[in-house]
Amino acid sequence: GPAMVRPVLVLGDITTQSVDAVVNAANTSLRPGGGVDGAITRAAGPEALADRERVIAEHGTPPLPTGEAVATIAGDLDARWIIHTAGPVYPGSARDADLLASCHRSVLRVADELGAGTVAFPAISTGIFGYPVEAAAPIAIAAVREADTAVEEVRFVLFSEHHLEVFREALDAPRRPVH
Ligand code: AR6
């Protein structure tokens, strides 16, 4: 299969990244919210929002099931696409970890379909959705490393020094078998 992805970690604002695809931590309604979603929605502007409305209208209920991903145009961002995914609301169930991993796999599958080579992820579910970053970071890192994808660069854009530190520890930790 393709080479394994080694994620890159940066401290910063995901709305200012130059990448093919910016990942949005959305919710299942796909309606714009707060947090990184609010920042991406504002920065991407009206054309991206209109494309999002189109996806909402065309999809079923919910428009974006937890763990899945869907793309829109990126509007005014320095990117071609926004790939929206809905993370689990923590604590939900014993499936939280699987759903969070599924978000990352689904995003990379959509990126492959689009031909996106560089993808910037936020720390999905670790804000409003309450997933402790100490638990989420190893799941996010492992899901990306183990993904079968043609994406060349996965960049985690962390919004605090603490998130960066926790992701750094997950990246540097000895790898453990998943099952
Ligand atoms: N760049 C990078 N990361 C950011 C930015 C930014 N500009 N702004 C916030 N973060 P959250 P969730 C970080 O709450 O937990 C929305 O209402 C933030 O510090 O944005 O998945 C959606 O519509 C945290 O580390 O997403 C959903 O309803 C991480 O991004 C709900 O929130 C994720 O925090 C999703 O909640």
C-alpha cells in the first residue's frame, strides 16, 4: 500500500493554512456552529456557506452522520475544499473512540476522492464536544498513521500550547497495537 502518513503538528489558526483541504469539526446537522466551525464559516465566506446549504438540502437526516465526512468548496480560504466531519459528543458510548477514528478515516477517504494531497485537521471533538484531548490525541494520530491514503501531508493545527503538547506526546509515544 501507500507510504504511511507521518502527521505534522503546528500551533495556529486552521483558517490561515495553505492546504488542499481544511477539515471542519462540524455537527450532524451540518449547520454552522461555534468553535473552529464558526471561525471556518466566517473566513470561508458566503459562497462556501451556500455550498454547505446545498449539501444540507441534498442529504438525508441527519445530513452528516457522526464519523462520516462530506466536502464543500472552501470559498475565501487558501484551500480548495472544506471537508466537514462530525465527531462524537463526549461521553457518548463505548463507540466514542471508534467514531473519532472513523472521522479521520472518512476525511482521508474524501480527500482521496477529491485528489487532495495536503489536509489540515483541527483536534476534532476536543472543544465544545468535550472529548478530553489526552484521550483524543492518540486516537487521531493512530487513525491517520494507519490510514490507507494517498494524502501526502496531514497537518494537525492545534489551537493551544496544551493541545500541541498532548499531540506531540501521542506522536512520540511508542506505538501500541490497536487491537
Ligand atoms: N483553528 C484551529 N483550531 C481551533 C480553532 C481555529 N481557528 N478554533 C477552535 N479550535 P470545537 P468540537 C479548536 O469546539 O469539540 C461547533 O459548534 C478548539 O480549541 O471547534 O468537535 C460545531 O458546529 C478545539 O481544540 O469542535 C459543532 O456543533 C478544537 O478546535 C461542535 O462545535 C475543536 O473544538 C463541534 O465540537
